Amino acid sequence: MKGILFLCTGNSCRSQRAEAKRIHWEIEDPAKAQGSDKEIAIVFRKVRDKISST
């Protein structure tokens, strides 16, 4: 196994094995976006594009 991807906030990922390598990737939570529907959609697209670009 090459790796496991956890989608969670910092301290909520406690079920990982101790020897697992952790890499923290700060990504904005689009569910917390505020504004018009158009502005919120832009935030979701930015997060999607950031994830897709890696």
C-alpha cells in the first residue's frame, strides 16, 4: 500500500497508525463559504481545481 488519504480536520484523524507519515494539506472548507450563490460556487470550484491540480 502506498498511502491512505484522510479527509478530515487536524485532530479528528486520530485513527491513523502511529508509524504512518502525515502530510497536512491546508484546503479551505467550501461548506463554510458565504455570499451569493455565485460567490459560493466560485469557492467550491477553486477547491475542486486545487485538488485536481495535484
